[in-house]
Amino acid sequence: MKTFFLMTIAILLSLLSACGLFKASQVSPTPVPSPDAKYADQDLDSLLAYGDELAKLNKNDRWGECKHLQELGQADQNLGWVLHLMLIQAIIEDCGDRRETLSKLKFIMSLVKDVHLRQYIALHEQILLLLENKIEVTKLLNHQLKISKQEIQKSHHEIKTRKNEINTRENEIKTRKNEMKTHDNERKTLDNEMKRLQNKLDLLKSIEPNLGNSPQETNENSIK
């Protein structure tokens, strides 16, 4: 009887164990969280850990992280996503629209109840504002520099044009001087020719009185 009782208990324990194993096999395994699940975190510790993670990345990896966040934002822009974008926009330039992020942070501040998280967000708001103002000032200075360069180039062009005009005028004056010199030479040549002709004319006038006399008379006149 005792042996039968022990055997019955052993059989029951085996059945219970088998049922336990069967139920355990029916329980679904714990799903592995998605690597992107961290971007939905909104607590201060998670954000601090993400900031530390960004600080350890090199420039190229930060750009890759920025691109990944922007791709995630095309599907869902939850509170956690905005806060993570806020952090990466504080350390690299041209990662999305900071003005848009600042606008969203103003709305988020009304939803955040944790005082420390509100202070953390407020600090990064100021950082984003400073960076955005710096970019605006840089754009303004670059625009002014571009205008200054254009004005300098215009001045150089005007100076070059003026120099060309002066050179042209100088060449005209030089040409005119050469023409005047040529005219002077021609006048001198003409004066010399006139003088030569005048000498001939004077010579002809000097012998004209003797043209009507005979050679004897001429000789006699010569003897007298």
C-alpha cells in the first residue's frame, strides 16, 4: 500500500512537471528591443547617456547619427525624438532646421513635468539659439563680404576702363603730335622749296635786263 502511494505521488509529480514544461514552452520569448527604441526615451538619465554617446563619436559618425534621426522623423516625431534631435543639433551644424526644433521645444515645455528635465531642455534651447544666431550673423557677414567683393571688382573694372581710356587718349595725343611733327617737316620742306624757287626767280630777274642786248653790247657793258 505504501509502495502504491509513493508511486502515485511520483506519477503526479511527473505529470505536473510535464505540464509545467509544456506551459513554459508555450510562453513567447522576450522580444529583443529595437536599436531605435532609445530615441523614444524621454527621461533625463537616457538623454544624458545619449549626450555622452554623441560626445564619443567622430565627426563622420555624428553626421551619420543626424541623418538617421532625420530618417526616423519622417515616420514619427514623438517627444523623445525631438529631445534627441535637440542634443545632436547642439553639437553639429546643418542638422535639420533648428528654428523648427526650437518651436517644438516651446510646446514640449508645457508637457514636461520633471523640473530637472525642464531645466535641461531650457539650457539646450539657449545653446540652439546661440548657434542659430551665430549662423545668421555668419550669413549676414558673408553676404556683406560678397557685396564688398563685387564692389571692389566693379571698382577695379572702372579703374581698368579709365586706364584704357587714358591710354587711348595718350595714344591719340601722341598720334596728333606725330602728325604735327610731320606737318612741320612738310612746312619746312615747302619753305626750303619756296626759298630755292625765290633764289631762281631773283637770278632770273638779275639777268633779265641783259636779255635784249647783243653780245658785243653785253661785252661793252661789261667793260664799262
